[in-house]
Amino acid sequence: MKYLLAAFFSIISICVMHAQDILEQQEEQVTDSVMSYEDSMRIVMMSWTPEERWLYGLRNRMDSVLQNHRTTTTTVYTGRGRRRRATRKTITRNYHVGMTVYDLTADSTIFSYNDNDLYIPASTQKLFVSITALSTVGSNHHFRTDVSYDGTVETDSIYHVDSIWHDSINVEVKIDTIFRKYLKGNVYVSSGFDPTLDKNAIEYVACKVMALDVDSIDGYIYAYEPQKRMVSGQWFWDKHPSRFFASSLYQALKDDGVAFSADKAYSSLSVPLDHKTYGLTSLYTPLPIILKRMMKNSDNFYAESMLLNLCDLRDVNNWTYNSCTQKVKEMVGKAGGRTSDYIIDDGSGLSHSNKTTPIIETQILRYAYHNKDIYELLYESLPIAGVDGTLSSRMIGTPAYRNVRAKTGTVNGVQTLAGYVKASNGHFLAFSIMVNNNYDQAGGRSLQNQLCAEMAK
């Protein structure tokens, strides 16, 4: 029995050793297979052109960044008082990310990620408005403010009298005669929604009114704003340029000693068609000046003013807010985008009702790039990474520094970025990165910064 057990265990030992040999051989075969695949890839890549190797590396790096940002480690607190404990926990991000990269040099899409999904664009909406403005009204367009008046300039005399008692009789005695020259009419400020009107402009127009050589106005100063009838519920009407300008002009004239029969400036939706007015002066601000501040500083009021200038403001019978937004949709169609995937609710991007896709944003950037009259002014107006505007403090110390020019977008739960980047191989790229459903703004911007750095490599 003893010898039988020894023989049995000996057989078992031989079988185990044989099995181990088989496993080791299989592992060697797998390793050889992996190594042979890696070696074959190296051989294949050696035959690639520099552009092909660059493209392969770019896509791998972009995929890696997007995968790594799916999770984040955060501090979670449990318990209360002395039992309160802080622990580190890895959680899955629930934000919605979409991205498109278009190689303008090669004229082809080179990277996409959820690029046909609809997203809230936030202030990248200003790209749509600016490109539409440059392609329709053009860079020579001016934001115009007209100041006029009606009525006539008249003079009369005011006698200053006093009464004295003479022989128990109250006698009125003329002491002085005051000559008065006044405007018997109204002053009208009709704005082309110029958001740049400032104190200097107000003082200039006040001088023009004073040139009428009047010491009082028996009438009103009106902010003429007929377009308000076509727009309801829009926030920017509270800051209507002509209304602000009319109120400021009223105060400036009062400070200069002009007396008024009215106690404030008023707004007017209409002037009778047979109403004759006389021009005092007109102010003009070129579109490129509006564009630069609108894009560099992401000025919402400037963006709304530009949207309203997409149709002729002087054609008060046909001008509507919807006709202006329709101009933007038409531009999207010309750029090759599906207009059904673009919803515009305002020009600034403040509304969460605006919707678009990353692919449409790169399409309009491509459209601008291929139209010199649009592209040159647009490119100059975009914030430069690490240098100015809303990108002044971002991407410093990365390959994206000074190589990215893009429009930022931030509203509640939304971080977006779209523009142009110069890659290290000389290729010029248009890109759109859209992050929605994310309330960690720093995390969203960090993702965008990393992706831009990879594109610039």
C-alpha cells in the first residue's frame, strides 16, 4: 500500500509539471503574439508619412484624455462631529462631452466624439452671430445713431415786474426784460443699437443741440425705438442704447443750463409718417470695433446689438427679431450645416434654448476660414490662449499657449470652446469642444485645456 501511494503521488506530480509546461508554452505563445503585433505596428508606422504618424498619435492622445476624464477622485465626508471622516472616492462624471476637430490644411475631419449630439453652445453662439454679420452686412457696416429735432426755434420776451405802493396805490413797475430763445419742439435719438456710446459722444451731441442757440426746450427728448414693437420679453431692451443716450443727453443739457418743460427723457415707439424732422448730427461706429470687444470680452450686450443689425433697422415696417435670427440660420446652411440641428434663441448665448452640434460649429469655422473677408477680422477678434480676453489665464506653459484662438462659453452647467489651433506640424485645425450637464466649471475648462494642448503638439 505504501508503494502504491508513492507511485500515485509521483504520477500526480508528473501531471502537474506537464500542465505547468503547457501553460508556460501558451504564455510564451501569447507573449510572442503580442510582441509580434507590436513589432508589426512599429514596422507599419515606419512606412508612414510624418503626417500619418502625427494623426495616429493625435487621435490616441485625444482618446486617452477623454477616457481619463470620465472619472474623478473627490473627497467625501461621512459622520458628524468627532466621528466626521474624510475619505477619497472615485466617481464617474455624468457630464455630456462632444468634440469635432477639422484639419483645414488637409480639408478633412480628423477626430470626432459625440459630434452629432445637440448641445447648449453658451457664448460660442457669438461665433454664429459674428460670422453671419461679416458675411451679410460686411466689415464696412456702421452702427449708426441719428439725432434730430422737430418744431421751430422761437424767441419771446419775459418782463420782470415788481409792485410798489405810490399814494396808497399798488403800481406795477417793469424792472427788467428777459429775452428767451427756445426750441418749440422735440429732440429725437434714433439708435442703430450702438453699444459703444459713451460720455464723450453725449457731450458731442449736447454741443450740437446747444449750437441751436436755445436756452430752453418746450418739448421732450425722445428715444425713438420702433423695433421694440417687434420684440417682447428680451432682457436687452432695458439697456437700449437710444434710451440710455436720450436720458444722458437730457441730463447733460440740464447741466449746461438748458431748461426743459419735461422732467425726464421719454421713449417713443413711433413718429407720425408726415412728421418732419431736421438732422442735428449722426454718430458712426464701425463693425470691427464692436466685433473685437464682443469676442475678446464675451460681451453679451454687444452680441445682441450685432444680431439686431443683421437686418436693416431703418426698414421699420419689415424689420423683426425673427428676420435677424433667420439670417444666422441661413449662414449655417451656406456653411454646409443641417439647419434642423441649429436652434437660435438669442445672439449672446445666455439662453439654454440655443442648441447646436460640435460638427456645425466646425463647419461655420471652416466656412469663415475659406472666406478671406470674414476670416481675417474673425481671427483677430478671438481671444488668444494665455494672452488676452477670456483665455488670458488659460493654457499657459502648454503647447497650446499662443497657438489657440478660440471663443469661450460658460453658462450654468455648460462649458464650451471653439476656434482655431496651430499644430506642431504646421497644420491648421478648427475645433469645437462642448461640455454640458457639468457643474464643475474648473473640471470642464481643464478638459478643454488638455485637449487643446494635445492638438497643438
